[in-house]
Amino acid sequence: MSVALPDDFARISWAELTGYMRRMLLRDADQMSMAVSLELRVPFLDHELVEYVLGLPAKVKRRYPGVKGFARGSMPRSPASFRLRTSQGRLRFANETLDARPACFVCG
């Protein structure tokens, strides 16, 4: 990494990026999705963007309210429908799929 970590906020973020996300989250996501033949898209993180954001002081990252406030506040040109939408949850697709009636392929 070529950026100095300015505060504890950045150090914790770095620990999550290099520890939990790389060693556990991505590995587990790959392993579990392959077990059920599911195509899974994992986060793509551009190293220049990550280094830039890690180098910002915590007060800049906490300027916007909420868990995803910084990400939403730093994208003023993106559509409001994208910036302000609430989390869809991981089970939304599964619930819609399970609630749907299966198509009848042998009905005549």
C-alpha cells in the first residue's frame, strides 16, 4: 500500500479490507456459490480509489449521515433513485423465487 493511514478509522478499514474481506468474505462467497452452481459477483475495488479513500481523514468520511453516507454523498451526479434507495436485502431474490409458482412444463 502506498498511502499512509491517517487515523484509526482508516486503519480499521484497512484491516477489514485485507483481513475479513480478502481472506474470508470473498473465499466463502466463492465456495458457497460454487456449491449450488450460482454465479456470484463479488465487489470490484479499484486500488487507486481504495488508496485515495483510505487516505482521507475520518472527518471527511463522516461528513454525511448513515452507514453509506459517504458513498452516497460523494456521488452527487448519480440518479437520486440510485443514491437514496434503501438496501434490498440478500433474501429479496430468494423470497421472490420461492414465492413464485413453478411453470408447468408437462401440463397439457
